[in-house]
Amino acid sequence: MQFEFPEDQEFFSHLLANGDTNQLVVAYSDLFDFRHPAIKRWEFDKTSKNVLRDLVEKYNGECQLRLHPECSPSHGLEPDHIIPLSSNILNKELRKLTGTAGAKVLSQSFGSNHPRNLTLACRKCNGLKKHKILSGVAIHRLID
Ligand SMILES: [Zn+2]
């Protein structure tokens, strides 16, 4: 499991494994896939219908995120990557990068399409979460 920067590995160790890097690798490797996000998205799109059907069955059609005050399956349900496929959050928060001349801060590839990294979200909650990385408590509630 090769993070781009050591501080990223440290961030996820603290988020998921009480700061224990070994534990992060042993217990949470399947949440991560550092290949280009377009490849992961392409692979995901091929199976997303089946993934959604399986998640709806597993979670009885209920949104697992429960982030939005109007959270409801009536808005429509979608699979959500718990660790986002890509995010620029660490570039912003750990490296204090800022966008220049209308360009956004560069994103990094993080999350995998592994079933453990997928949960069921209503459109409202998924829209609110976007590419954010949830707190450790929230993530531990979502993954098995
Ligand atoms: Zn919801």
C-alpha cells in the first residue's frame, strides 16, 4: 500500500487505526486503490447496477450516511465510496495547497471499489458528502 506522501499514510492511520500504520495496512488495505481515478470509475461503472442492487438488499433500502436533514430513500439511492475514489482534501488540509487562477486544487486517488469501501446513500446525503472524507467514528460505523 503505497501512499503518495508519508503524511497521507499518517492521516489515514490516525483516521482508521489509532495511528498504527501496521494495523492500517493489515486491516484496511482493501479500502484503498491508488490507480488513476478514471480507471477505477470505468471499472465501477461496468458493475454499478449490480452493486446498487446488492447494497439496497443488504441495507434494506435505507441510506447509511444519514448526513442531510432531509435524508430519505425517496430522493433515490446510489452506491457511495466511503473513502472517495479521489479527493483534494489532503492537498488542501495537510499541504495547504490553494487553487490559483481559477484552477482547482489537484485531486489524489484514494478509495477502492472493494465492497467494503461501498455503502448505500440517498442522493441528498451523497451530494453533501461528495469528495469529503468522514470522521473516523462515521467511517467505522459504515464499514464492516
Ligand atoms: Zn441520506
